[in-house]
Amino acid sequence: MSSIAVRAEHLTKQYVLRRQQIGNYTALRDVLMDKAKSFFTNGLSKPARETLLALDDVSFSIPWGERVGIIGKNGAGKSTLLKILSRIVTPTAGRVTLKGRVASLLEVGTGFHPELTGRENIFLNGAVLGMSRDEIRNKFDDIVAFAEIERFLDTPVKRYSSGMYVRLAFSVVAHLEADILLVDEVLAVGDAAFQKKSLGRMREVGGEGRTVLFVSHNMDAVQRLCNRGILLAKGKQVATGTIDNVVRTYLEASDRSQAEYCVGTPEEAVPGYVQAIRIESDDGIASAEIPSCKPFAVNVRFQINQALEHFIVAAGIVTMMGQPVRTVWSKARPLELGQYKALFSFDDIYLACGMYKLVIGLSEYERSFHYVDDVASFEILDATDGSADARIVNYRSGLILNQCRVEIFPQ
Amino acid sequence: MTRGKPRNDHVEIVIQAHGNQGAYWKEIWRYRELIYFLCWRDVLVRYKQTAIGVMWAVLRPVLTIVVFSSFGALFHIDTHGSERLLLVSAGTLPWMLFSSGLQEASMSLVSNANLLTKVYFPRLIVPLSAIFVCLVDFLIALLILAGLMIYYAKTPGMDVVFLPMFLILALFSTAGSGVLLSALTVKYRDFRYVVPFLIQLGFFVSPIGFSSADVYSSGRIPGWVKFIYSLNPMVAVIEGFRWSLLRDRFLAQWTVVGLSGVVALSLAFIGCWYFRKVEIQFADII
């Protein structure tokens, strides 16, 4: 009897991107037109088809009881891999063998219906996840107790707070009798106390001899939960090994010296999009290495395709562990069609040394239409020119180095 | 490190490029409770969302029956000796099972897109459970017919034992075309507009407000038109209902019933075949 729980062999998933297509479904008209066209042109000019390899020849095997973190940038193929293992999408090539019962948690509360009560949703969600009615009945009290929603059991979930909703949803999954648990970043929701509780529960699940595959951007959670890691980049498997090594490889791979980033044009029609991001030191030179306690600026170039009435551009700084540090935004204003530049000057707060990621968002009436994360990053370097109050400048003293006024009085 | 043994180590799932063929029906059987739960959800939600809840299942057919009977009386459509209300209700109820089943099933995959992209189960369950919801409505609406039969003091004869056969014929026709249309609607959204049109068309060529006797005994209608008319499985279903419940003259001869059976089975076969064929892409294109 082999001790391998999940074996993936040469897993490949190819998506066909059709040009000039809004939405991803086909209209019969297009198919008929294509057929008609190719009939007249004798099939010589095929409609332009671009392909995207979301997963490219990925192979691995996971023994029983391992907790594996799958990490990588956005678009690296993490979610595609999880969707294939969950049997939601079929691979273009390759083969996966899963031993035992599989439960996947790709979203919190899949199948929850807002009109139904907590009690009814437990049964519905359980059934959707593959539990039998008897199984749900047996686990019912445990589920309710873990979610801490006893008092609201007969209230429609549309009246739940988002925290209660997440607790209930996670609780149902946590009580699945599965041998293999596939989890997408759902732990990022819910309050801190419940996150801790659910992380604990997941670790217990691993301890009970179940196999856990966990996809996340949050390196901290991945390191706490998993013992092994798989690093994906552009669909390819880049590193495999103990979680600490894989996380280190991932963090080191983030390009540190680059200070100007081009953002790809979005595939679908949007009111506008970010074209480039440039990080500048206080003398206006592009540099992604900022001395600590020195001001720096973020220069965002963007294109607006239609007149907007209530435009806001926002920038966020996030640690490599996924912890947001600060978000700033412009005053709302109307914008005409054209090219623009936004300059964010960060001169009032000094950050601790280390790597940070930049998140840029464009929005109209509070609705975000272009969101760029995982493209640009910068590093705050230890100040060596003596100009800064060079006391303790690392994560240990906190993320913010600015001092406040401290006075000592005799008493 | 803990290295436990799986509890269900006899279960092995193999994921391949073209799906795994053999275990499909076994898996549907394993997920049969999900059909019940999805059906239960839809009934429950409708009951909670609408002011008169399940009453809709009665109100819609009642109004249709009343309007159709009034028109029938107004234009002197021949009832061939039956009470008009009975004739019309025995036509309306199975038709409504078929048409609402078709409508609900064809939209079911699209409206459950959030499930299809987030969790695995045999997709066939979605349109099937939509049809079961319509079956529940139908069983409730049957009370209307029962009430009318009591009112007219009409008792069914021995032929009533054939009623389930006609119900099964109706279900097979509904499921076959519903499953086919649901898959087509995912692939080509145009079918969102095609389905209501098909249903409207079917409404006029099915013997709901009139009796098939008018078609079969008419000298003005050529034979091949009568044959095409008989291809509609709802003709056999409706005339079968009238015959087995109301002791009507059996208009849809057994050859017609056999023909409808063949049509219904072919629909079910084509529906399942096409559904299985495109099912593996659902999550990619929905």
C-alpha cells in the first residue's frame, strides 16, 4: 500500500484566449460567422487564437499527512492547480491520482443561500460539499458549537454579520470527514481570533493524518500551517521542499533592483488602466532601494479611455508577508479621456527596513476598475549616511520608525 | 511528523484530460441526496421569497385553465363530449410540467454558476433537480384536477394504472430536452431567448385547449402533418392523461405512444450525450 495521497503527473492546463471578446462565453452568432468565414476563405485564415499556459508540466507527489503550501505570484497557476485537484476544471494534459475522500474549500460558503437560515444552510452546504444527510445530522451540534452561532441558528444568513457568515461556512468544511483538504486563501477573512482558531483547526486536521493543500499569499499563515511547499511561477514548478526554504526562495526571487514596472494591458474593456509604476527616491531618480528615514515617491502612469466623473487613484504599501501597512488615495475628481500621471509622495512616515509590495487601484464612484498588485516592490535599506536617527531600524522595533514626543517629568 | 493512514483509502480518484468515463452514473447515484437538497432549497426559497409561496403552483395552472376554457367555450371548440374544464386541465397540467421543466432546467446551470466554479459534483444533478422542483409543482397542481373530478363526479376506470407510464413519458421528454438545452445555454447564451420561443411554439401545437380528435379526424390535414404532430411527445402524454383519468376515448393510438416513447428516449440519449460532451468545459466557459 503506497503512502502517497496526491500524485500529479505532467499536469498541464491551457486556456484559449479569444481576441476581442468581452465576457467569456460564446454567442452562437460568432460561431456561425466564423464557420461562414472559414467556408469562404477555405479555412486558410483561422480566427486569431492566443493560448495561455496556466500550468506547464507540473508533477509532484504528496505523502499522507503532509501539509503543503502552494505559493507564487498572481497568475502563477496556484488557483488553476487547486481547481484541477478539486475536479472543477479538467486538465489539458496529464493525470492526477487522489487517494481518499477530497474536500475543497475554494470559497467561503459555497452554495449558501441568503434567504435560508443557518440551520438550513448547514444542510445545504454539507450536501454540496458531498456529505450525506446522516453525516450532517451527526456533526450538526459540533458545527454549530465551533461556529458559535447557536442563538442565530434560525435566522436567515442574509442577516448575519460577515464574521458569523465566515465562521459558519468554515465550520461546515472543518467537520468534513475528508482525507485530503484543498484550501484556497479563505482564511484571510474573518476576525483575527477566528483566523487563529481556523488555522489551529487546520493544523489539527493535518495532525489527524489528513493531507492539506493550502494556497495563500500570506507567507506568515503558510509558514505556520504547512511543513512543505511548492513554488509556482508562470505555470511552472520552480521549487519544492520544506516550507521555510520555499518561502525564502520566493521572497528572494522578487526582483529588488528594478524600479520601473510596466503593467500589461487588461484583456477586457475597462474605463482605464495603469500602464506603468515607477518608484523614485527623493532626488527624483528611479530607485527601488530607498534609504530608511528618507522620503520617496511612487509615480503611476495611467490611461483613461472614457470621461469619468468621480475618479480616485489609490496606492497601498504591503509587507512581503501580506500585511497592509498603509493605503493612501487622491481626492475624487472628474477626468477626461487621456494619459495621466499620479505622484504619491511618502514623506511623512518612515518604514522599517525590508521588502514591501505596492498595490495600485483605479476607481470610479468607489468601484474599482483596475487593480494592480504583485507587480511592483521596493526595499527600505538601512540608512548609512548618518542623517537618520539611526537607532534600531528593523522589523523588531515595529514597522513605523517615526518617533513621537516623549518627556520625562520628576514626580 | 504524523503520517496517518487514510480512512477511505479504498476511494481513488483519477483526474485525466478527458474526464473519467466509467464511474459517472455510479457517482450520480452517490450524489443523489444533492438532487433532493437542491430541489428542497428551490422550493424553500420560493416559499420564503414570495408572499403566497407554494400557492403559485396552484394559481398559475388555475388561471391558465380558466382562460383556456373561456376561449374554448367562446369559439365553440369541440370537446367531443367531455366537460370542457376537465379536458383543458388534463391538457394544461402535463404541459406545464413540461414547459416549466424545460425553462427551469435550461437556465439552471447558468443560475448556479457560483456552484459550478467552486465545487465538484456531477453537473447533471443541476438540471435534474430543477425538473424535480417542477414535478413537485405538478403534484400539487394535480389537486386541481382531483377537485374538478370530484365536482363532476368523474371516477377513473381501470385504465388509471397506465397513468404513471404517461407521467414517466412526460418526465423523460422534459429531462431529455431540458438537459440538452441547459448545456446549450451554457455554451451559447442565445438559447436564453430560444427556449421561451420554443415553449411558446409548443404551446400552440400541443392539444391543450382542444382535443387531438380534431387533428386526427380532420380530412383537411394531410397525413404527413399528422405524423409530425404525433412526433411531439406531449400529444401522447396529454391524450394519455385524458384517457387514463377521464375515460376519454383513447386518441393517441399505441403506435403514437410508441413513437413518443422513441422520441423521448432519443431526446434523453442526445441530451445526456451532449451534456457529457461539454460538461468538462463548463467551469471554463460559464
